[in-house]
Amino acid sequence: MWEIIQAAGWPIWPLIFASVIALAIIGERAWSLRDSVVAPPNLLAQVVQEMQQSGASAQLITRLNQGSPLARILASGLRNARSSREVMKESIEETGRGIAHDLDRFLTTLGTIASMSPLLGLFGTTVGMIEMFSAHTPAGFNPVQLSYGISVALYNTAFGLVVAIPSMIFYRHYRAKVNALVISMEQQAVRLVDIVHGARAS
């Protein structure tokens, strides 16, 4: 591996740095965007059951505030359960916007890496081409420098694509995942509003 890095020259280092950041983001988002972490499947039913037994108690709201993103959204609704339907929905929407922003964390960076990696690879290719042309001098032809220029050009082009392709795949995947989670949480929050205001049975 070290031989490949040496053959690729100094332009490879920005790509290596970008790849490390991309891998860290991919791993962190895979862990943080799990359904069981963001929107536990049975949470709404448990909240409704407890609310029907003891009401929207301060203990229930406090416990939800310390839980998952969906729990925090439900807590904001229960905090305004005695207010009108519109006020309850507004408080849920306000909390939901903040949570949606948190779920998007680092995805802009991952998308930027996916877009910039081919350009960094192209920059390395340009450096390699300069090395190749520098091999032809008035004193003669330098095959070692020509070979080095070719390796710099090819390795950087290839590595730029190697970083960009999975970064773009995971960026698209996590964007779709966040959208699906936000829609799911919105639907469950609307169900809670309807249950509290008697428009729907639990």
C-alpha cells in the first residue's frame, strides 16, 4: 500500500484525507440513523397507553425528552396537550424541524466529498501530465520521470473515483433514509394529535 501511495505522489494525500472523513461519516450515520434509535416502532403505542392511564404527566414528558428523536417530538406534543389542536401541531412541527436538521448532520460533507473527489483525482492527473512533459528536456529523455508522471496521473484518477462512487451511493442512501424517517415521525405525531383531540381512536 505504501508503494502505491509513493507512486501516486503528493496529490494523493488530499484524497486519502477525504476518504478517511467519508468512512467516518458513513459509519457514524449507519449507527445513528437506525430505526430503533430514531423512531422505535412501538413507542407511540406505549405513550398512548401510558397517557390514557395517567395522563400527560410531567414524568412521562421528561422521560420522552431524554429519549429518541421521535420521543422528543411526542414530548413536545404532550407538553401542549391541553392547548388547541393547532398549537399542539405547531409545537410538534417546530421540534420536528430541529430534529430533521440533526438527522441531516454530516450529509452535506459526505455529498461534498462525493462531488469533489473526481476533481481532486483530475488535479492529480494534471500534476502527473506535467511530470510526463517534464521528462522531455533539451538534455534528453528521462524515462524514470515519465514513468513517475504516468503513475501519478493514473493512480490519482482511479483513487478519485474509488472515493467518489461509494461516497455518492451512501449520500443518496442516507438522504432517502432521513426523508423516510422524517415522514414516519410526522405520521406518528399526527396520530398522537388526533388521539389527544379525539379525532381518532388509539
